[in-house]
Amino acid sequence: MSDPLKDLVASGSQTVGPFFHFGLTQGVSGRIADSSARGEHLRVRVRVTDGAGEPVPDAMVEVWQANPDGQYVEPAARDGRTPPPEFRGYARQGTDANGVCEFETVRPGRLPDGRGGLQAPHLCLCLFARGMLRQLHTRVYFDGDSALGDDAALVRVPEDRRATLLARQVPGEAGVWRFDIRMQGEQETVFFDL
């Protein structure tokens, strides 16, 4: 008896096309937390550039995070409660002509790392862009946070590359943090294989 799977041929992969973000980001807000949410309010400005340092004007950035108590919000809680409207825990934005998008949120709390320790406060970030076969995953940590040395994921990143995962405060703009994503080349952002 012959193997029916032996004659199957894999189909070609397709990259994300140039217009995908129009349908996925129209009418979507970059607000993860409303002004009434508890916690330290901040804005995270994300800039996406390619290997030559040029802005990527049609990328899509998704961010999700824990609340100030270090808990993720479930869309529909197991006990039937709906999540509080002031903190959604998730947002998506398309980049503008300068490769920039911005998220309004609160500083996330520390989460258990599954090994008895705690992770440093961070945002989980997923990047979609034309020409990519798969989305890229990374984390956004906050420069100067005293918990950075305790984060099990961050300490596994070579020390000379950790700076690519740090958001930095924007001078003269209270509560605004900037995170640069370099898709490839010198100072390429560390991406995680999930």
C-alpha cells in the first residue's frame, strides 16, 4: 500500500502584502488604558525602521501587557465577568509615514516567571510588515527599572544586545517613552522565536 502523503507538495508561502494594515488598523485605538485606569500613566512611542534605518510606513504593531497588579486581562473572564473598560490590556496601531505609532497605557506590574521569580515590567510587542513571512515578537522594557537584572528572559539576551529591548524616556515630554525597532542590520532589535 502506498503512502498518500508521499506525493503531497508544500505550497509556497506568501509574505504580508502592502495593504494589509489598512484593514486591520482602521478605527483601532492605541489606547490600552483610559485616563481613569489606576497606575502610572505613560505613552509609548514606537518607531519602526528597516535595515538601512529608513522608516517603515506601513507596519502594524500590536502590544499587550499586564495591569499594574501584574495580571493579564482576559477578554471574557472564566467567571463570566467582563474586563474593566478602563484597562483593555491590548492595542494595535499602524505606523505613519515616519514609521511611528503611539500607545497610551499604564506601567505594567511584575509577573511571575514560572520559576519562583518575577519578570520585570514589560510590554509584549508583535510586529507585522510587508515582505515578512511571519510576525516578529519582542519585549519592551523600561530603561532604569531596578528589576531588569531579575528578569529571566532579559538576562538570557547577550548583554551587548539588551539595550535594543529598552524604551527610554523622551527628554522634555513627561510620561513619554520611545522604543525603536530596527528590523535588521546594525543594532537590530532582539526578536524572540515563539
